[in-house]
Amino acid sequence: MRIIRIFDTTLRDGEQSPGASMNVDEKIQVAKQLVRLGVDIIEAGFPIASPGDFEAVKRISSEVKGAVIAGLARAKEEDIKRAWEAVRGAPKKRIHTFHSTSDIHLKYQFRVSREEALKRSVEMVGLARSFVKDVEFSPMDATRTEIGYLLDVVEAVVEAGASTVNIPDTVGYTTPAEFGAMIKAIKDRIGDRAVISVHCHNDLGLAVANSLAAVANGAGQVECTVNGIGERAGNCSMEEVVMALKTRKDFYRAETKINTKEIIRTSRLVTRITGIPVQPNKAIVGANAFAHESGIHQDGLLKEKMTYEIIRPEEIGLHHTELVLGKHSGRHAFKARLKELGYELSPEEVETAFRKFKHLADQKKDIFDEDIETLVSEEVSKIPETYSLVDLSVKSGLKVKPAATLKLKINDRVVEKTARGDGPVDAAYKAIASVTKTKSDLLKFEVKSITGGTDALGEVMVSLEEDGKKVRGQGADTDIIVAAAKAYVNALNKLAVRRRHDRASS
Ligand code: KIV
Ligand code: ZN
């Protein structure tokens, strides 16, 4: 069976989604999860784009083992050298360089001739090859490039040493039949001299269909992102393309090395870190993807799952009906469950998560995997705390002006403040803003329930902006006002870290 390589670009193209920027620690967390998921290549960033991108690629290269780490570079000497500096510490590394090839881009954006573009592409692949064996080249806007010229560029970069040629549908313009034919023409021209990769954008909602058509016509690598995030309408969705190949192995006669049981956890981690929610009806990872509403379907399912279910929820790691632990569960059972869920935590992290679990078990009778994952991800994504919530009590009701009394620890000092607001969350936020003297603006406030029931753990996500810098904060609690306060405090802690980082580097 043919193996299709999965090249994940969540940390590069995915991060180009409006509002999706991640800090270095968050990127490392995502990269480690991508390794658990089993992706072949992680495009960790665009090192020349900013010092933060460079640092992220460099740290992922030295801290994340198990996948090839790729750095993106325009077909420019300074970009390629910077990408090399960033990836050189990785045990397996790749430089991914690109140059536009469509007449539209060459004429209006770069003002260079086809010949110049080809020459530069060949030279820069050669330069990248002087640093590393594994070089990928992308003719940007390939799907709007005249096919004869595209074939010449592809052949020339392969001759120059590119081991992968990636064909991007940069503007999401192509269609499955057309793209399939383009990939076939490339395969006929270069045979097995290089791996053909595809990189599809979703402007017409065809990114996954186009990628699959490419696989059927000889592509050996698919570039994709978790939850399909990415520039504009996003990229080919990792979970959709992987599950399509798995479910229709009979048709594609190809498979990936992805451990599909890690899909849901990866999707949730990326949602939590980027703050970009998944639409409920999204294939594979949407909240309704396995919810059967119709009576006829439910009847069929009860008789035989195969009647209406083409993927078992367990295949993507969904076990949400499973009751895991309760108030009387001990440390041992908790640790065993963490292990089953795939978490490797330090003894201190286990201890803190266990304390939080016990606290939650006092408030909530049944604790599900999703609850544990929320507690643990809070623990794993912990950042230094300038502020920590000591206590919060709120008075509100139909006929009372809401008021919140807050105790907040600022470094080593506990301060207390009461504030009134338009609602209980507003009152709590006013109290926090007053004692922290924050100048940040609240951009986004979102609430979601982790499981069902009125005692469910509620999760709040907020986005704050201060001096043009945006951060996200999360907080979870069975009390939604406390969850909201935790999320705000978490975001303020991230801003404090950024301020310290900026002071240190200026
Ligand atoms: O969409 C695109 O063309 C890209 C390239 C850099 C591969 O993201
Ligand atoms: Zn792209």
C-alpha cells in the first residue's frame, strides 16, 4: 500500500488565520502533540518573518523529536540562510523554499520574467541543498500557471536537488478533475525522481477534494492543517483528508501513518490555543459529527452501527459517553487514566492536576475524559503567574446591581476589591482591571460547556489587546463567573510575560 506523507502546516499557514497567533510555548505544545498524532513533517514557521517565528522554529527543532522539522523561506538568500539557522538543530530537517510561477504574480507582484523566476528558483534550491539534503520547492500559484512552464520549473528544481515539489493551489481556485490532471502531468514528467506534494486552500470549499484527487493521480504528500485553519478560508483539513484516506482505503489504495485516535485531542488543543472554534457540523471533529438526530437513523444504529456510521467515534479518539472517575477515585486511578489518555506529565504536574480533579469532583458528580483533558491542558500550558485568583464572590439577581468582591494575589501581596458592573462577569472584570491597573482591551469573550448537564465544567476564552499585542486566556470551572475570572487573569499573566520578554530583548 502506498504511504502518503502528512505535512502539517498548522504552525505556519494555520497561524496565518486571522487572530490565530500563538506564542513559542504554545507552538511547542502543538508540535509535541503533532508528533503524538504521527505527522511526518511539521512546518514550524517562517523564520525570516519575525524574531518570534525564528525562535519558535529553533526551539521546536531542538525540543521536538520524531518528525521532520521544516522552515519556510522565500527563494532569497537571506531567507534560506535564516531558515537553515532555525532548523539546523533538528535531528531531521527540511528547508521549504518557494517562488511564484503564475504570470499574474510574476507580472503584477514581482515584475520578473518567467526565465528570471526559473533561474532564481533553481539557484535557491541549490543554495538550500548546500545546507541540507531534504529540500522542498513550491511554485506558488501553481494552479494559475501555464502548464508547460510549470512542468519546466518542476523539472528544473528537481534537477537542482529538490526532493519534494509541492504544488500549491494558493488562491483555492482549482477543481478536483483539473487538479488531478495537473498532478498526473507532473507525475508523467518527473516520475519517482521527487515526491509530489499538494497544498490546497479552501476558498471554494474544495481543498480536501482537490488534495484527494491529487493523491489519486500520484501525489505522495499532502499539506494540511488541524481543523483546516489557515490563510483566508483555510487549508486542507488534516482530519478530513486523513479520515477520507483511511475510510476509503479500498478506493485510494493509500494510507497515512497518522494515529487517528489522537485526532480529537489535537483538534481540541488547537482550538484552545488559537481560540478559533470548530463549527458544530464540521466533518470529523465538529460537535455534531457523530450525533444522529433522525428517528430512522437512530433505529438503524441501534440494530447495527454500520447502517448509518462510516467511522466509529473511537477511531478519532472520542469516548465522550464514558464515565471515568468520581469523587472517590484515588491518585492511582487518576494517574492511570491520564496515561490511557496519552498524557505524560511530570510528578508535580500530576499532583496539581489531581488536586484540581478532587476539587472538581466535589462540585460535579461524574467526571468525563473531556473534563480531565481540560484540567490537564490548563496544567500543561501553565505560565508564570504574576496574578493569581485567591477568591471571588459575586452578588447578582433580577433586582440587584451586580457586585463582585475579589481577592487577587499580585506577586506576593493579596489585594481585595469590590466593584459593581452591568452583570456578574462585568463586575468581576472591573474588580480585576482596577487592581491590576491593566490598560488592555477585551476583544473577545466566549463561553462553552465541556460536557452536558447543569453541573458541567464551563470553559471561557478571552482575547485581550495591549499596545498592539494580542493574547488569549482560558479558564475552566463549574462556576462560569469563576471560569471567566480565571480566563481574564490567565490572559493578564500572558501580557505580563510578554512585557518582561520585550524589556529583556530591548
Ligand atoms: O499557499 C501557498 O502557496 C503557500 C506556499 C508558501 C506554499 O502557503
Ligand atoms: Zn498556503
